[in-house]
Amino acid sequence: MIAAGRLDNRLIARAIERVPGARFERWIDEGDAAELGCEGEASAIRAALETLGGLDVAVTKAPRLPARVFIADMDSTMIGQECIDELADYAGFKDRVAAITERAMRGELDFRSALMERVSLLKGLDRNALVECREKRIRPNRGAETLVATLNALGVRTALVSGCFTDFVEPVGAALGFQEMRANVLEVEGEKLTGRTVGAVVDGAAKREVAEKLLTAAGLEPAFRRGDGRLRAGRPPLRSGG
């Protein structure tokens, strides 16, 4: 259970009431995250806890496997901002980007189309503007660097995978200590942006590809929950001797 800054004994008690046989196991981060033990179908447990509202829930089978891979998005996750919004505001076309975002939210554009339209607005922008925007506007979320450093120390493979741009993701990822970074690459000619990207677009499918690669490399068997497309890591596949 995760409820940043407001997870107290009262909220935990309410959660336990909703799941028959549930019990408090331990604090993961007091006030922010706790672990409960219970039996039953994962979907039923998740549905019961989600009725509390404002609570994030991760339901896993016991015994819990130690972390082997950590893959994070960047915008509004490891940093407190949305890079394309900050860049648009910095470069003076915030309203145009907001209009594209609104169309995407209405389902009129998929991620790839919305990205291409946003990138086209960058045509002619000096690449130094990206550096200036990053240095002036982008700040890591509190605890992000400590989190990544702790995971690295525990031998966890850490990767920052974002639909943003390498001009932001690579410096931010390196500063936070991520071992791998992947993002969209902006095309540059004579230090000016062309309004296009280079190579494959980093979208949901690309994030899945990275996740599968890292999980496989860690000896875990990646699989997708039926119906929702969310990646989960199973136990290491059985191997015959010899």
C-alpha cells in the first residue's frame, strides 16, 4: 500500500477491514508505504483496497522476490516536471503544445502522433535552448537520487526509460545514477532542431521491450497479465542440469 505522506495506522486499519484475514506486516517507508499480508485472489484484494481512494496498491504473490530490476519513467516521476511542457513554455509555444495534449487526452491522437506534432514545433530551435531549459526548469523529485543509489548498491539493474528526449533524459539519468537510459532522439542540423526525431520512437511498446530485455538479463521470466498488458516478472525459468 502506498499513500505518500498520509498512510497512518487509521488508514491501514481501514484497509485491513476491507480484506478478510489481512494483517499488517511491516512499514516499507513509515507514513508512505506499508506491506500487508493476506490470502485470496489478487484481483479481489486489489478491488477491495482501491475502494479506499487515493491509495496505490501492488498485489504480489508471497514469498516476495527481492528486487532485481527497476525501470522508471522520468516526467512527473523521477522529476517533478513535464519536460515538453517546460520546454514549450520556455520557447514561447506553451498554448500550442497544450492544444495537442488536449487532443491526445480526448483520444484524437495516439502517443506517436502527438509526439511528432510536438516535435515539429521545435523546428529551428537552437539546441542550446534545451540545455538552458533543463538547467533552469528541471529538478529531481525529493529522494530520487537516494532511491537509485540504494537500488544500485543492492545490485538492482536501474533504467530510466522515457518518451521525452535524450537531451533531458541522459543528463538527468546520469545525475541520478541510473545505469541505463533510453529516450527519443531529436534530429539536429547545424545545432538547430529540424522538428523531427531520429530512430525508433520510444513509446509504450519500446518501454515493454526494454523491460523484457532487462528482466531476461536478470534471469527472470517476463510475462504479461492477461487483458491489461502490464508487465510482471515471474520466477527464474527452470533449467535442466548438465
